Amino acid sequence: MHLPSLLGHSAQMLRLIDHSQRPADVLASEYFRAKKYIGAKERRFISAIVFAALRGRSAFEFCATEALKGIMAEISAVQEQFHQSHKGKKASAEVLFHELGIITACALVGNQVGVGNMFEHIEETLGIAYADLEGRIIVLGEAFASRLGISTDAGIQFAMMLHEVWSHLAEEIEHIFATEDFSEAAQELLATRFAAPRWMLAAWQEGTTGAGDWFSAVELAASMLGAAPVPVRINRLAADRETVLALLRRDGIHARAGKLSPDAILIDRRVNLTGTNLYREGVIEIQDEASQLAGFGLAPEATWRVLDACAGAGGKALHIGNLQGNRGEIIAADIEYQRLKELPLRAKRSGVSRITTVHLTSKSILATLPEQLAYLKASCDAVVVDAPCSGIGTVRRMPMTKWRLTPELLRKHAQKQLEIVNSFANAVKPGGVLLYLTCSLMPQENSHVIEAFLAKNPDFMPEALAPAFAKNDIHIPGLASDAAWLTLMPSQHGTDGFFMARLRKKM
């Protein structure tokens, strides 16, 4: 497959994702299943550049929109020709130009934006090498022109303009930092350059980073532009981390130990782990390092009864079972049956036999426990509430999340989260632990929810996380010795964005 076709397929996939509310990875899989002629190497490239374009969307869109203005005469001519040949489909032609422009911008300046070196993917896929900037501009300009049916000169002019627009934007950002002028216009440019909605960037500046400054907010946004590593958790009932690392490396998989979780392994290049013997035999599970830290933040004792109230597919329940040495009692509950039904199979594969699953059939959240869990009232040593949330902490893996979230949707999430934690807190026995979790970086879903919960539930009190982590010799950078909640950030900790709060019910 030639470069124009690669860019064209990438633009088509980007368009599909833009016009759907379904998960981007599901849409990508369906696209490739429908086009079986696309080879494995080409699929890797298309996936890499589309998801990179989504992570840095606003920066690439800004560059492409400005650069396209320089060749509007050619574009208009081709659009008119297209319109004459395909009555009523002029809008489709306009979208094609727009999204192919975004993909081309990502290919040319992706490394400078921070999403990764897309041109290395091009060279690897096509077996070509263009070491200098001029060569890359020419080859991308020619491919852009060929795909759209415009002149080669116009295509190269477009690619040159892309680089010029990006360079000017980068200079403006440097000026903002140098002068510390964070006016509304400057904030808009920062949001464009670092690919975060402006309202979201402002929320981080006000509350998430703890620093209360624009530099920290921008650093957080920038840290989510790159692709996340593939995260693995070892099953400590089956093997230790060094043994698993050695086995992965023996199979040619470049793996490294995680920095925070003693059970974490990180793989920087995407691989099909589910096809390995280590996965099939339950030696490893796919779980982000931040999510693993939730188990250590709980620090369950071996004989505890634990309710995992929003268990999903059960990754945290499995880890808790690991940490208990398969000697406790874990009740994993969720309203999403399609996810929960995976847990018994995963538990069997992992050798964790102390988990019971409960499918909650009612989506209504009451002030009391769901009827199916009423028998657990005030009887659990610990309750884990991994509340459904915006998922903003996972945008390195699911970049559309940040473009689809709105302040109103965020408000609804927070209201629902408070209802959920109020309900399941009824299962905590006197002296027991309540662990509240989200994979969000928005203070509205995190500290604000916990503060509202504590105001309504004076029988709970904050409890420091550091002593729980210390039981496994874990030390989290930036975590104060008396802090009861923690926001893990890719900018500071290298993990997905994640929030946890540890509370204790008074005796």
C-alpha cells in the first residue's frame, strides 16, 4: 500500500470516529474487519496515526485549517468537480479535505506536538527514509495532493504551510510562558496547542494539580498527548515479577518493571498479550499501574470480607484476591452483566477462588444498599467503590473521552457518584474501610464528591493512605504522610490519571 492510500484510510477512520459516540477502538476494529485486504503492518500504522491525531486533535486541526487557506482555489475547484459528479455530496468532499489535513499534520509535526514520531511509522511501514524536514514535506505534500486530486505544487505548498503554522504557534506558546501572560486569548492558545478543552484546562489549573498554576495544568495536558504503555499486573499466586520479566524478554517482548506498583510491568510497544501462554495460564493480567495501586491503597487483610461494588470485569477484585493470598471473601457486584460475566473465567484462570459475583438488576440508586446486597449491611471489612466516571484519566488510551465530555455531563457524573458511594457505604461495618476510586482527573468527580460524602456521613473519617502503601514498601511521590486521598497523574507518576480516597467508619 502506498502513502496516499495509508493517509486516505486514516482519514476515513478518523471521520468514522468523529461521527459516532461508540468507543474509538471498537470502530477501528470494525473498520479493519470490513477491509481485510489491509495488511498487519498497514493496520498498525493507521491505528497509530489515527489515535495520535485524536490525542492532539486541536493542535493538528488548527495547523490544517490555517494551511488549507493557502490552497483554497484548488480545493474549491476540486470540490465543485466533485459536486458535479456526486450531486448532493459536497459536504462529504469538504470533510475529506479537513480530516486528511489533520492526518497529514499529525504525520508531519506529531513528534513536536508530543503524540509520537509518526514519520518513523511511515518509514517502517513503507521501507523509506527521509531524514531531513524538506524530504518529509515533499513526500507528504505529494501524497496529500495525490489523494485529493489537486496539483503536486499545491500539495507541497500545503505541507510547507503546515510546518510554518506549527512553528508560529510554538513561538506564541513560548512567549506566553516567558511573559506568564495567561489572558483569555492565551488560555485559548494553550488549550489548542496542548489539546485539552479550555474549560477542562481551567479546572486542572484550579484544583487537580494541587499547584494552582497554569504551568502545572499545561504539564498535565502535555503528559496525556503520548501513547500509554501496555500495562501488566503479575499474578503473585503464580509467579514473581522478575520471573515474568525474564519470560517476556525471552519471547522478544521488551518489558520493564513499573515504578510504583511492585506487581506492575510496562510494555512500550503494543503486543497481543492475550495470545501468550503467560496470559492464558493466568500468570499476568492487563491492568494499569494506577489501578493496581488501588489494591495496595486498600491493603486488605487476609481474612477480610470485601465488597467490590462497581466491579466491572473484575481486575481490582482479582488483585485484592491476590493480596489476600486467596483466603478472604470477595463479593464483586455490577449492573453491567456483559463485563461482570468475564470475572469467573478470569478468576479460574488466575487461581482466585474466593470471589462471588452479583449482577445488580436495578440501575436505581437508593440511600440504602441494593436489595441483592442487603444481607451485607454493616458487615464488610472493606467496600471498594470504583465509581463510573468521565474516564478523563485514560485519554492516552481513549482520546475521544476529552472531546466528548461537557461541563453538564461532568455535573451529572458527580451527582451519580455521590449517590453510589452513599448507597454502598451502608455495607461498611463499624471500624471498616471505604475506598473510593475514579479514573478521572476532574476535581468535581474526586475531592468534591468525597467532601460532600463526609459532610453527609459524619460516621466516616479520612484515613491516611501512606501507611497502607508502606505495608508493601510503596512510596508515592507527592503523597503527604497524613493525606487521605491521592490523585495519580501521568505528568507526575507516569500512570493513567486516577483518584483514590481512603475513609474509615467510626466504631
